[in-house]
Amino acid sequence: MTAGSTSPRPSSRSATGRRKRGALLPTVIAVVVLIALFVGFTQVYTNVLWFQQLGYLRVFITRNLAVVGLFVVAALIVAGLMFLSLWLAYRNRPRGEERISENMQKYQQALDPVRKVVMVAVPVIFGLFAASTIASQWKTVLLFFNQEPFGQTDPQFNLDLGFYVFTIPFLRLLLGFLVTALLLAGVGGLLMHYVYGGIRIHERGIDTTRAARVQLGSIAAAFLALQAVNFWLDRYSTLTSNSGKWTGALYTDVNAVIPTKGILAVAAVLVAILFVVAGFIGRWKLPLIGAAMLVVVAVVAGGLYPWAIQRFQVTPTEQALENEYIQRNITMTRQAYGLDDTEVTPYDATTKTEQGALRQDTETTSNIRLLDPNVVSSAFAQLQQFRPYYQFADNLNVDRYDIDGQTQDTVIATRELNPDQIQGWYNQSVVYTHGYGVVAAYGSRVQEDGKPQFMQAGIPSKGQISDDYEPRIYFGQNSPEYSIVGGGEGDAPLELDRPQTNEGDAADAKTTFSGDGGPNVGNLFSKLAYSIKFQSTDMLLSDAVRPNSQILYDRNPRERVEKVAPYLTVDGKPYPAIVDNKVVWIVDAYTTAASYPYSTPSVLQDATQDTQTAQGTAAALPPERVNYIRNSVKATVNAYDGSVDLYAWDDEDPVLKAWQKVFPSTVKPYSEMSADLMSHVRYPEDMFKVQRDLLNRYHVTDANSFYANDDVWSVPNDPTQQNRSVSQPPYYLSMRMPGEKEANFSLTSSFIPQQNESGNSRNVMYGYLSANADAGTGQAGVKDENYGKLRLLELPRSSVVPGPGQAQNLFNSDTDVSQDLNLLRQGASEVINGNLLTLPAGDGMLYVQPVYVQSSGDAAYPTLRKVLVGFGEKVGYAPTLDGALDQVFGGNSGATTDKGAGVDEKAAEAAQGGSSSGSSDDGAKATASPSPSTSSSAERSASLQEALDKANTAMKDSDKARQDGDWAKYGEAQDRLQQAIEDALQQEGASPSK
């Protein structure tokens, strides 16, 4: 170092520190990116395993290839066109500095350092945004390329309906996409030409280079060509237009809009040619005049002219001119919703009652359902739940089973797990993995004290349906998020199978899942992937996850069907059935379309709203706007192993046929359905609700009457609910419709006149709709020819037959009924009105409503106490259905009812604690009964208190055992609790359930 050199050298340590800090940030970023990519990969990997295990991997691959393919193609087209436009504008920029103003030179100087990045990044960004929109429309694209003909033509252009359902939506999508791509390319090219001098604005006007003229003229010509296609497609879109009073092409559309759209299409092509020519010769006057004239013609011919035709020609004679097109709308709407084959029968219902009036309706009266599936869930829980970690759905299901050679309507439910009552990862995921058993009760009979009469119950599950079916419910509507199950030979069972219920059982039974219900999670990588998916370190570290373990997830039957068949709209209420000694969930699914010509659209969510969806006991359909629907698929989900089978129920549906081409071999023909499965297929509720909503207006088939709008109906609101602003749900019943030879399991609903906002409309019966829900024939793969048949009873418009709301008011206002109900409410008991059933019987309309009473207390549940019957203005009220019917029909209705259709008044009173009313032996309306003696009350009180003390002790012991994790003591305490409850019930006068 020289004497004059005083600057110190930077230390090697400082330089090393900066290099380390400089290398650290990229390393951190790389690690974060790798982690994000790995997490994303695990989501794809677990999805692949799930679909592969179910046998629907092709669905996952096809769908995702379609989405990715569309995304890539769309992104390349938008980004490519935009980049090409920018590149051409820059490449053909003027070279002379004299063409560039000082301000433009500043812009260029600012842009030039990042020009290459901008020319790539901006197209890519816009391309990605546009591609995401197109990728979400994968269903439209796949349907177009796999479309099937309907074999029916439209009434205007004589084209196959498949053109409107499959082709028009795709062409509209493609057209909108190309217009967007061209506009982005045009704007990008325009800005680039402006910045680099291809376009100059000065006092004398605008100067452009030849390259700018050719490029922008070509883009404008292409845009106009697309507008020409758009005008031409508008002609066909009039058939699905909702701009008029009725859906479809009406008089003005046919005679003004369609011709003018054709003219505009030709004019747009001519103007497009002028722009191409102008781009080369540099004279813009003619194309600009042409474009202006096109706008004027579009406004005048496309707007003012149709308005003038509508206002001055159609409006004065609207009914005559629109008659043909209204008829088209009626015909096509009824076809689109499966209403065209509805059998309409005039039904002059009487309100007069006479003895023996129901003698001819034996098949109907003997099947009247007194057990309300919306009410009795808590009764099922108290009598059949057995353990707090089990539960039943809030709303049960109605099915039918052959018992001793006779078909019985059945209220059925599965005993599922209650995950909210299970604490700790090990218990939630390894020990408590499944529910146990089906519980079913007769729909038309109860025990003499009002409790459900079970035909299938208990643990182990036994009954008249089956004693040897597979009872374990691994897949249900309330299953845990996921469970680790299975194991190899010699592995100790870890899962609780069922609780101890017999005195000889030493402890709760254990089991190991032996089916193929989920992906294998035994290897380290799968454990890691699923640990990330479910954000659980316990899964990764626990020794309960063994080499042969499986993981069960996505276990809700409805959601499983939605995943394996993403093109279907799934019914909101799957239901369980014992089929071929297996518990399966039967799920209805629909194919829909939104562009069926002349068909009035429905919003599925609005059309299917009723009491059940409002209370959350049935899933609501999506707010999807459709104008075509078919119940094309019946699906089953095995409750034990989760396997999903799809059956083509409507194998003539063109939409389903198209999807079968997209996803071949995923939907089986319904001929492969077993005879037992066919016997439990029902007519789907959501489809029925959509149809009845349309029938409010489309029961009218004459265009003149439809135009007058003087015969509009409404679905009645549910009169049993405090909030009466929701529709009454349809009800499943076994009944014989007037004119039929035998009873059928049916789905039914009523119609009343259209209700106005003031609420002063007449609540009388105008119509009664029934759908035959019996598909079984006793043969495998053979569908009953009458299944799905819609039958509509039309009452005279002068009808005075009470509607459901009026019938409920008659019940509520009856003096004897209200006095007795007030007595039943004594002691804080609650009176619950069951479903109000409507049946065509006795040449009129018969109303039947079960009345339940529920005492106070945490363990209380409703029991049947009375039956209300209405016919015309008369009301019957008795402990039995037969007694109530006899009151209405002069002491002898002539009806044959089920032997258990009602309660024994003394037994019911005892079950309720002796605080209610009794009735005379002849079924007369109830009067107050004397209270029990003081001595018997004292004895019962002492015994009852002793039983309650034992129950309290058992509950405390149960809580302590659960906290300590001592499940043997927990089970023993639960047994003592159950015995104490049964002792208490005996002291209350109720017989314990066996």
C-alpha cells in the first residue's frame, strides 16, 4: 500500500454476508414455490386416488383435460392475437423521426426499455383472464361435440331441437370469445400504432400509415363479420327469448325481428368488405358511412320497426295474432317438462257426507299414513338411538315394503353417527367410524299408546324387512369428515361396531372394515398427502394408520353422485332402502337444458322451495335457470362401501345420450337394476315440484284461455306451519285414484286458485295431482309401464271444496277440537299438528291430519294422540282414524282402516302422564277424564323419583368415564342409564321399547 492510499479494502466477511443475504431471498422464494406446488400436487393426487377407487377415474381425467385444454387453447388464441397485433404494429412503425412528435418520443423513450416485456406480459395476462371464463364452460363445449338429435323439429325453422339445445349455446360462447379476442387485439394494435407514429392526430385530421390502415381495417372487418354471424344467430334465439309476454318467437318476432336480423347480417358482411378494401386503398369515407348506416338500420329496423309493429298492429288485436305462438309455447313447455302426457280427469267433488261413502275406497283408507316423517324423528331417537353418539335425521323418509304379502307404507331412517358428540382425533377418526342399522316403522299404524310401531329396529338390527342385511352405515348424510378404517390379517379391531345391548355381551363389539370403500392410506406418501389435505398431523404420526388402512371421505350420498357425475343436477333428498340385504341410498338425478325452444324457464331453487327446504331438512337445488328437465338417472350409493352405481332411467333423453358419449361406460342401463331395487324406486320430489309449479298455469292447454289468464292456480302454503309463506310439500301415499283399478304408491299435491297479496283469495280446491311412483314389477330390469304417469283431477271452478288452508282453519275453529287440544296442552305439553294429507275419496276430497302430543322435558318426544278428519265442512276428531271417519260420515263411513290406525285412549293418556283427556268407547269427541287417585299418584311419584335418581347417577358416571377415556365403564353406565329411563317410563305409564 502506498503512503497516499488511505481507503480500506472491504472485508471479506462483509462481502460474504452480502452474498449470503443475496442468495437467501431466491432460496426462500424457491422453497415457498416448491411447497405450494407440492400442496397442489397432493390435492390432485388424492382426487385421483378417490376417483380411481370408485371406478370413475375416467370422469376425473376427461373433465380436467377438457378444462385444461380449453384454458390453454383460449389463452393461446387471445394472447396470440393480441401479441400478433402488437408485434405487427411495432414492426411496421414509421422509421422517419419526422413523423413522430416530441410528446410521442417521450412515450417511446419510456416504453422502449420494457417494450419486450410489455408485448409478452400484457397479452398473457388478458389471455389468462379470458381463458378462465371459457374453461368454466366445458359442459357447453363437450355437449356440442357429442350432441345427439332430439328427433323433433321446432315449429318455426323446422330444425332439430338439438340445434337449440347443443349448437346455439356453443356458437354464442364461441362468438363472444372471438369478439373479446378481436377487441383486445384491436385496442392493443391501435395504441401501439399511436405510440410509434403509425397514427398521427393533428389539426388537419388524422394521418395513418398504410400498415396501420390494413391492420386496423382487417380487425374491423373481422369484427363486423362476427356481428353478421351474431345477427344471423339472433334469428334462432328469438325462439328462446323471454322479452315478450310468453317465451318464444311471437308475432312481432316472426314478422319483423327475424327478417330484419337477416337483413342486418347481410349488411354487416357488406360493410366488412368495405373496411378490407379501405384498408388497402386508404379511403375511409365509404366504410365509415356504411358503418354509420348499419348502426342506424340496427336501431330503426332492429328496434323501432318491431316496436311499431307491436304497438300499432299487434296490441289492438293481440289475442288473435298471438294465438298461434301462445299455442306453441303451451305445447313446447309441456313437452320440455314432461307434462304433455298428463291425464286430466274432471272431478266434480262433493261436500256431502253419507253413511258408507268410503266403502269403495278401501285401498286408500287402509293405507292412510298417520306417522308424519317430519315430526317423529325425536321419537325414533328416544326409542331407538341407544347411545348419544348416534342420531337420526330431522326429516325421515317414506318408502314401502312387502310385509307378509302386503305392501306397507313405511317411515324409514338410518341410525347414523353424531360427530358432534365425539371428542378427540382418535375417537372421531378411528373408533367411531360408522352408524348402525335401519329403523323402520309402519306408516299407517302405531302402538296403542301412540308410539311408532317398528317393523325393523334394535341393535343388532332385526325385523320383518330383514334379519341378515349388512347394517353398518359408513356412508350417510351425517358421517364424519373422514375415517381411517380397515387393516390386515391379525390386526386388532379398532372400530366400535355397535354398543352392548344384550345382558350376555361382555363389552361393546369391535370390528374392522372389510370392504373396498376408500383409497389406501397405509404408505408414507399417501399418509403425507392426506395429512396435508385434511390438515392433520395426527394422521401422519398415529400408529392407528396401518399398512392396509383405507380412508373414507366425501361420504354424503348426494355429494358422491355429484362428483362422479358432474353434469347432473342431483335431487335434494336421497333416501335409504334395504335392497338385496344391503343398505343403499337411492339418489335421483336430472339432466337439464336452458335453450329448449318456446319453453318457459324455471329457476330450480324457487320452484322447489317448500317447508322442507325452508327448514333445511332437504337440500335446495341450485338457482339454475332451466327450461328442460328429465329424471334421466337413478343412482345408488352403498351405505357400507360407498360404491356408486348410475342407471340410465330415461334412456331416450338426448342430453343423457350426449353425456354418455362424453363419459362412456359410467352409466349402466336400467335393465341391470335388480327387482328389489326397482321396487324401491320413487318418483323424484324435486322433479314433481318443478312440474306442479309449471302446472299452475300450464294445466290450461287452450291458447285463448291461456291468454285470458283467468284460470291460474297456486300450490297451497303449508297450513301446519306458523310461517305460512312457504309451499306445502308433496306427500308420498299409497292410494287409488278415481278411475284406477288398484292402489299405487304415489306422490301427491293440491292446487287452489291463484292467491293475491292481500290474502283474500278463495282457499278452495281446484286441482289434485298424482304421480305414479311405483316402478317395480317383480322382475329385474323391468319398469312398470305406468310409472311416472301424471294424473290431474280438475274440480269445477265453482268448487266449494275446502283447500288445505281452509280445512286447517275448520279444524282449528271447531269448538270441541279446540277445547280438547287445550286440555292436552296442560302441564306444558305441546300439541303438534302432523302433515295434512289430502285424498280423493268418497267422491270428494278427504283430509286427514294426525295430532301429536309431546310432554315437557329433555327426553320428551311426540306420540300420536288424536286423528283429525275433514270432508266438506264436517270435522271428525277421535283417538282412531276409524272413529274420526265415522263421525264425519254419519256414524259409519264404510271405510276399512289399518288395525293400528289410532291409539287406545287410556294407554295414550297413561303414556302422557295421565294429564290429558279421554273419550267414550264409541269414538265420540273427547271430554275431560278424572284424575288418578291420590294414593296411586304418591306411590308412582316415589318410584319415579328413585328411577330419576338412578338415571342422574348413571349420567354422571358416563360423563366421568368419557372424560377418562374408559369406554368399558362408559358402556356399563349407559346401560344403567337406559334401564333407569325404562323404569321411569314405566312409572309414567309408557311401556319401554324392546
